Amino acid sequence: MSTTPPEHDVPAPEAEGLEQLAPPPEAESPPARPNIHVSAFIVWLTIFPLVAIVGLLSEPLVRGWHPVLRAFVITLIVVPIASYWVMPLMFKGYAALERRRAARRAAKHVG
């Protein structure tokens, strides 16, 4: 039978330090992640317009190129824009929408 040395024991929290460990009561919990279908729709809603716009704008430059090379150039432009800029905004917008829905549901059940 092995025992844990005292230096490895988890110290018991002191009574005066407990209020620092507990989250403030008014703290808002982060919204749940969207399910896979909502996430896929948000990604599509981000990618499709960007591919269409970049494809149309780049048409004069890439006309006559091999389709794979054309797709490579378009995705080289679209993926960073979507990943670093547009999709985070879309997911923040979805989270804000879900928070509003949750607040409305909570108000409906309270009142």
C-alpha cells in the first residue's frame, strides 16, 4: 500500500480564499458550440460567396488556365480570408443570436 507524500497532497482551500475561486454570479456562460449541421451551414455560407466573388473578379486574369491551377489560385485567396476574418465573424454572430434566443427563452419562462 502506497501513501502520497505530504508535499503532493492538494491543499485544502482556506475559507477566505473561496470567494476568489467561485465565478461571479452575473458571469455569462459561453454559448454551446453549434452542432455539426449548423457549423457546416455557416462554413458554406462563408465559402460559397467568397469563391463566387473571387472567381468572378479573377476571371480576366485566370481565363484560359487549367481548371486545377485556377482552383488553386482561388482557394489560395479565399481560404485565408474565410479562416482568419469572415468565419470568426460568422460564428460570433451565431453566438450572439443564440444568446438572444436563450435570453428570450429565459424571460419567457420567468415572466
